[in-house]
Amino acid sequence: MSVFATLLALAGASAPLPQSATSGWVVHLPEGTRGEVLTLGVGEKQSYRFECTAREVIVTETGVTKLMDLKTGKQIDDGPDAVMPPGAALMAVFGGKGQPEFQPADAVKNRAGGWDLTIRLPKADKMLSAVGKSEMMSLFTTGFTTAVVMNADDRAIWSGFLKRCRAVS
């Protein structure tokens, strides 16, 4: 089984019913040296965070649990003293069509449990654009993944964020 098929099987097996993002997206205006940020709570301890910088969008999913190390096939510990195996943290933005493009993620222990995973994408990334046209989006990992249903209002919030972000240099 290919790595992509394995990841999709894992994501499908661990994903709850899709969650509606209606009115859940929150825009945080730029402050100090930090650019505009778009956030969405996707679970009790999980959230999605997109921060606009001069050159990229910093994408973070907080509280990711049940991660799997694809090299060993073993689950990664979520406990307070857990250590992330080198190269085991992977994440991708998925806009509902095509295949998610996994890339190595920075991983930091989350005090509330799980891991905070972060990737950096160019502002012109095709999956970032796809989210604004999609009926669903997700941040795929090798662990617990939530599909987020996107309605017209959610897509408008997303597209506005991305448009403003791309205008900043």
C-alpha cells in the first residue's frame, strides 16, 4: 500500500463525522510584528491556525493525537514526556480535491495533550487556493484528522483572508 493510501486509510479510520465550520472561523487582525491570523476550533483541544507573513502562510494544527510513525508503523506517544521521532511529523493542507501534499512538520508538545504541528506554505500554494472553492477542508496528518465542511460563508471568510494575505509583501 502506498504512503498516500496508508495515510488516507488512517485519516478515514480516525476521522469523526465532518464538522461544520459555519461561523467558527475567527479573523485576528495584524498586531505588532504578527500578520493577520485565521483560526478555527475543530475539537475540544484541537484547532487550526493560519498566519499570514510577508512570504508565506504558517499553518498550525494544535493538539494532534494518535500520530503514527510511518517508518516504524508504531503510534507516537502523546504523553507529557513524549519525544517525536525524527521525520515522523508530517502534515498537509487538503482542499477537498486531488491528493494532499505531505511535508515535514515542526512538532512541539502541547500542554493540553498531543502535538502542535506546523508547516509553512507559499502564499500561492494550490491547496490554500482550493480551500476557498471547496465544500470541505482538512489539515491531514498521520494521526487524528477532522474534515471541516465549508459553506459559502466559510469560503468567503477563507478567500478574504487569503486575498488580504497575498496583498501583503
